[in-house]
Amino acid sequence: MRLITVSGAPSSGKTSVILRLIDCLRENKQETGVIKFDCLTSFDQVSYQEYGVKVQVGFSGKFCPDHFFISNIEDAVEWGRNAGLDILISESAGLCNRCSPHIQGVLAVCVIDNLSGVNTPRKIGPMLKLADIVLITKGDIVSQAEREVFMFNVRQVNPGAKILFVNGITGQGAFMLSKYVMNAADIATLRNRRLRFPMPASVCAYCTGETRIGETYQMGMLKKMEFR
């Protein structure tokens, strides 16, 4: 089974792109399922179910969604194998630009939209910098010059990535994406594999439920600003 990790900011078009990708994969007789990671609620599973896609949803609640992801992705792979999937796509919550739900040896995709701001690629961390493929959505809404500048900034951040423009409505670009997915490596298990970048580390009083403000209540790992 092939595992594909898909990350991206909220409303960047991840679900729409995945559905267009599934259209292409079905032409190649590939049984595809989705594991959706989110925080409090999600309606994306309805779209997948209406499309006849096997889907599981996990909500992180008060936990960091990407820490929640890495704690559950191995079980998700086992579910995918038991479900007879050829391809399992994990879709992240898309909340933290610092985190990186990408795994060494597993095809990593980052979705970023052209309307997010021309400098946005420079503000995103490992989620974009360490992706194998960067999908730029909503390019049909901006000018050719804006698309070129945006792609240039993506290239500056991640010189080695394949960059594709994909339309989540018409499906333009999804066929080329499906070619990369079809060539992804098969995996038997994620045991002993590693993340491409360590998750943010913070074990402090606020992590364990503290709500009061003040140095008296600040314990554990802390980081202070320097005011000049």
C-alpha cells in the first residue's frame, strides 16, 4: 500500500484536490482511502462518503493536531491494509505552519493557495520546505504574473520540490499528480520510520491545563522575548 501525506493551510483546497486525484486514481483501478485529521469538527468526511471513498476521521481536541497525527498514523496504515486499500491519503488539520506531518520515505504533498499572499511561502515551515510535491491552488483567480511570482517564492523555499498548479474544481493538474502518486513507494509498516523534522517541543503548565497568567504559574519549557 502507498501512503501519501497531504498538508496545507485551512481552506487551501486540500479536500477538493484529493477528490480530483481520486478521480484519476480510479481510472487506474486504484482503491483509495482517506484518513482525515482535524481538531474539533470536520465535514470533509461527508464529501468523501458521498464520493464512495473509505474514510476515517480523528479529532485531536486539546492536543496539537500534528502530535495527534504521528501518534495515530501507524494505526491508520493498519486500517488501510485491512480495508484492502491500494493508496491511503492522510489529510492534516492544516493549522500549524511550523509542524511537519511528513515522514521519511513517504511521499509528502503540501497544498498552498495563490490567494494566501505573495509572501506566504516564506512564512511556512517544514510543512512546505520538506515536501516532495507542492500543489498551488486557485491560480485561475490571479494573473499570470502573480502566479509566476508566487511560484518563484515557493521555489526559493523548497528548490527540490515538484511544483504543480492544480484546480480543485476542474481537476486540471490532478492527472500529473496521480502519476507521482502511482510511483510512490509501497510501505509495509511505519514502525521505526522517522519524521522529516522534529515536532515543536513544549511541556509547560499551560500544556497541562493551567489558565492563569503570570510568571508564578509558568513552569516547564518556556521561551521569552527580548524587549529592547
